[in-house]
Amino acid sequence: MHDPKNPAWTDIADLSEFMSVDELTELGTGNVAYVKPIKAQDLKEMFPEVPPLHDNMTLYALLNADGTPILLADSREAAVANAFEADLEMASVH
């Protein structure tokens, strides 16, 4: 019998029966975003155009559901505000 509190799609082993890898990769892209704190020393990989900053400075990256960088902000609030203005749904990532 189907258990609504534990749907079959929550089982990672069976997920491939419901979605292809490409579909899973694109899930939420353009609609869902998350904010990630990031140290200035780690920025060059995500944002190659960023000028040199103090290595211990923390900034906040707004990232698309697939991890693609959208913008860089000096506060979490600014990143969330931009997501709100762009009608992006915010996801909590731990």
C-alpha cells in the first residue's frame, strides 16, 4: 500500500526510476536558489572577475539550484532580497 508519509521517490536508490540524471540536474534551475556564505579566498573559482579581497572576509553567494552563481553580496539579507526581486524560491541547504 502507498504510504503518503514516505513516498517512493524519497528512496535515492529508486530515484532513477522516476527521473533521469539530466532531469534531476535541472530540477529547480531558474526557479529555486540558495544563499551560501563564502570566504573571499574561495571566490575566484565561482566569480573569476572579483577583484582581490581580504582572505578572511565573508561574502554571500546567491546560487541557482544547480549551483550556478547568480550574484555576490556583502550580506545575506542583500542576497535574499535579490532572490525575492527575481521571484526565486529560496531553499534551505544544510
